[in-house]
Amino acid sequence: MNQFLTVIKFHFLEGIKSKGYLVIMSIICLAIIAGYGIVNYNSKKDAKSKDKYVVVNTTQFTIDEKTIESTLDDVSIIKKSSMSYNEIKKSLLDNKSKGVIVISEANNIPQVENYSISRPNQSLTALISQQLQSKYVYNIIEKQNIDPNVAKQLFAQVTVKDTQVKKEETKDTEKTFGIVYIFVFLMYMFLISFGQGLAQSITAEKSSRVMELMLAKVKPLTMMYGKIISTFLMAIVQILAIGCSFSIVYLLGWVSKEKMPLMGMNLDVSELSITIIIMFLIYFFLGYLLYAMLYAAVGAMASRIEDLSSVSLPVVALILGAFFIGMTSLHDPSATIVKVGSYIPFFTPIVTFSRIVSGAANTFEIATTISLLVVTILILNTFASRVYLNGVMNYTEKFSWKNFKMLIRKD
Amino acid sequence: MLELNNISKKFYENIAVNDVSLKVNKGEVLGLLGRNGAGKTTTIKMILNLLKTDKGEILWNGKLINTNRPKIGYLPEERGLYGKTTVANQLRYFAELEGISTKEANRSIDLWLERLDIPEYKNKKAEELSKGNQQKIQLIAALIHNPELIILDEPFSGLDPVNTSTLSEVIEEQIVQGKTVILSSHRMETIESFCKKICLLNKGEVILYGDLDNIKDSYGYRNLILKENYEVISILNKSNVVYSLSQGEISIKVKNDSEAFTVLNLLKDNNVSLQQFKFIPPTLHDIFVERVS
């Protein structure tokens, strides 16, 4: 046990003190804080400065500029009774106004002309034309002495209600999309980067021949699991650092629980429950363990760092498969491929977790997938240990899959 | 005392070690010899418990080594260190893995670095050190925990004469302290200078084992060495005496003293005046080449 803890301590401390790890972690944390800082600064700046629009109204149809300004909070309206084309042009070119809207009449029907350098503000035009339309209709109703009740009926809105029919009772994917995306991406990134890092450190131990020295001091399997756990702890430290960065952003008031924009998506943190966090930790740990064993075996098979990418290709393919099925589950957590993928242990950590967040996975599915995952890990433990044990003592020039049979043999 | 009793190891159909038996007493140095692929490393890995024996047993002080594991110091032939880690950090790690406390490890690190004249490298990364100095660190890693059994595989390869001398002194100190040492090397002069006992492996089998002096004495011949001379060569050729030439010397294998005198008398009868001659037992190199090839 002491040896195991010594291995964990050494590799953990060496890992977190390494330049690469510190640089990557700093970049991620700074990117989160700086990114939200910039977004927050821009939104505040936008809130303070309003775009000026000149409305030239020469008709009897008045508009309610206060309603418009309260609806469009980035718009300020300046009313004028007349403006020549040259005056309009000068106002726009001198940046005195963002746009000029001229309301005129033709055959007692109001019409709107939009002048601007860039694209006209469609929302503003829509609101003005809506108000004019309504004024015009009421004008006609008054002139024609139409019963107000009839007029009311004429203005009745057609209601539209969208109902999504689902195979399973799931949560609104619009709400969970952000969380599922972030967690699926996070899990994928950590499995790929830390798994690859683990394999690399094992191959480096082999290629630098320090493994020869180590083998006499510590049992290979103690070393393998020590490295797996220390790499996991490094991943946890990085997750905590990312969490701290989000907390700083949150405490600074740059984002709210309900609205946390991330990479163009709205991350609704209020959907995060304790159960989901616990489930994430369970699936993340089991998923990491599963892939870490594969990566450890892969790292032990390669004798040179250059060979590692080709040897680890099957493992990368499995993670990519899980990632793509996980992405499918963002929109459709009940799709057949997602359901089936949920029960395949190599895909379970990412796929089942995304189904849990979407509310598509029931207790039976969670229990079954966790059990299958644990059983697979136990079986894999036997093979990965053998491959590791035989692999670290085997220095072939270039790894060939033909040698794999030799590596899984029992000594 | 280390005892290997009839140990064998097979990899598929390939017999790596076959029925090897040997003993190394406390304070004794055994020279483990053999060509590449002779089974030396497999034997060492079985002693280190990295490979299981198919047959036979390995004992330490009369008990199975797996259950009664001594402190082992192993310097492998293929060496390496954690390049990005400082010398002190990795030596502390190696010491702690052997059950040494951090405090004791720090003390030992300082002592060993002083002993090998490299205290200034304590906080340097291993990759910043020269090959020779890295080798010293590797030797410290093997000895820092004061092992009872020391296995050194090619300890002098790649070292300059000064470092070779320092390393020899360290090994001598370990022998004086009564450590059990196995020395594996292709450099016969190294083996001859440290080992009183040898074990020569060939194709996994022991072909020569025992006290080196006894082996030489009982080897069946000695070398009569004469200075290279045209006249001598001509007489030896005429008389059909088998000889070999090397580095300006004529070497004639003779079974005993009287056979040597027969050759010397032959030269005397032909009026050859000899300035000097040597009558020496076969070298370990001769024995190795002869038995293995």
C-alpha cells in the first residue's frame, strides 16, 4: 500500500508541476474568465450606448415611440416633421443617426421608407409598420362605423401551439442541450487528453529505460494503477480549476445560473442537480478507469513515442464512437443508436450520461449500464494487466499487432 | 545466501533458461557470463521475481525468495532516469519505494552524491546531466536503500577511466560490507578483477560454474607465450607445433609443464636464444571464447 501511495504521490506531483499541464490549465482558466469578461463588458457597453433613429412622420398616423424604445432597448428615436434627401444622407454619413425612417401617405395608406448605410433595423421597421397598420385599420373602422365587437373579432389572433411527441418521457432537449453538450465534450476531452497522457508517460518510461530500474523496485501492476490514479487526480484538479473559473465568473456577476452563454449555447445551470453531478462523477470515474486501462496497455505495447499514435488508434476510435453517439443524443436521446450505445460499455460513460441528463434513462438502465461497465472493467483488468506486464518488458523495434497474442499470454 | 536450484524458463517453444543451479554466498561476488541471448537477463529477472520459473526454485537464506524477499539493488544494462525530474526528487522516490523514510532518504541522497563527487547536481534535471553522471545516479538508485543482494548488469559500460575507478571503489566497498553481488558483464577483465566465482551460460544452460582459479587450474592447458620471432615461427612450423599469433606474441597451448619444456627444448636444440617466455593459465577471455563458440 505504501508503495502504491508513493507511486501516486510521485506521478501526481511531477504531473501537476510539469510545464505542459500548468500552461494548459492556465490557458483554459484564463480563457473562461477572459471570455466571459469580454462578453460582459461588451453587453454593458451595448446597454449604455443606444442607436439613434430619426423618424420623419408627415402623416396623420402617429407612432408611440416610448413603446418602441421600451421594446427595443438599444434604440433611441428622434422625431422630425420633415427632412430632405440630402439632410437624410448627411445625417447618415456623419453618423448622427443609424437610420432614418420616413413615414408618408399614398391614397390615405401609410407607407414606410427606410434609409440606412448598413442593413436596416428589421425589428424597428416591423414595430413601426405594426403600429401604423393598427392605426390605419382603426381609422377605417371609425370611418365605416363598424361595431367595436366586430372590430375586436377581426383583430383576434390565430394561436399556434407546438407540441413535440416523444417516444419516451424526456426533458425539453432545448433546456438540457447545453449541459449535455458541455459534459459530453468535457468527458471526451478528458478521456482523450489524459488517456493519451497516461499512455505517453508509460511509453516514455519504457523508451527512456527507466522502466528497467523501476521494475526491480515496484511491481508492474502497482506502477500501472498508481499512474492511472495519479492521472485521474490530475484530471480532477483540472476539472476543479475549470469549476473555480466558472465560480469566479459567477461571483463577479458576469453570468447568471439561468443564463450562462457558452460557445454560442445557453447553459442552463439550474438544470444541474446533485444527482446529475454524482452520476457524472460515477460515469467519469468508471469511463476513465476503462479507457485508462486500455491506454496503459497501449502505452506498454509501444516501445517508442512515435509508435504510440498508431498503436492507440483503436482506443481513439472507441472514444470517437462514444462521442458521436453522445452528440446524437443531444437532439434525440431516444434514438435507437443512442439506446443501444448506452448498453455498450465502451460507449456507456458518455452516452448513458447524456440520456440521464435528458431524463431518458430510467433506474433500470442506469443500474444495468453501471453493472455492465464494472464487469467489463474487471475483465479488462485481467487482460490489460497481462499486456502491461508483458509489454513493459518487451522491447521490439516496432510494435506489430501480430505480437498481441504474445502480450496477452499468462506468464 | 542466494541459491538457484534447477530453474528453467520457456517462452513458447524457446528454452531461455534450462536447469540452472548456482549458489552465491554472503560477501561473495558471482560473475554471470554468456553471449547475448544466453539467458543471463532471464535468470536475473527470475531472481527479481519479474518472471516466474517454470521449474525449480530460488532461495534466499534457505527460504523461497518470493516469500523471503531481500532488499535488492539492481543496476540494469539498459539504463534510464526520469529526464524531467530533478536528481533529488527521483532518488527520493526510488528510496521511498524501498521503504526508506523521506528524512532518511534525504540524508542518504546527500551522502551518496558527496561520495560520487556530484553534489552540485542534486537539484538539476536528469536530462541536463552527462551520460557518465546519469550512470552514477543510476548506481545510487540501486544502492541507496542499502541492499543485501546487488545485481549489476554491465556497470562500467560507457564510463571514462576516472568514473570507472570511482565505481570500482564503490563496488569494492559493497563487497567488503559483505553484500551478495552478481556481476554480469561482457568485459572479462572486469569479471576477473571482482569475481572469485563465475557462471558461464550458453543457450540457457550452465556450461561452466565454480571458483575461477580452480576453473583455470583444471582447464586442461596453459599458454606458453613467446615473443614473435621469424626463426621461432619457422621451427614451430617445421615441427608441426600449433600456435597462434596476437599482438606480437606467439601463444602455444600446452597441457602441462613437461609439454612446455619440450617446446622450449625444441627451440634450444635449434639454437634459438629466448630472451623471455611466459607460462600462464588461460584467461577468462580464452575460456569464454572457447566454451561459447
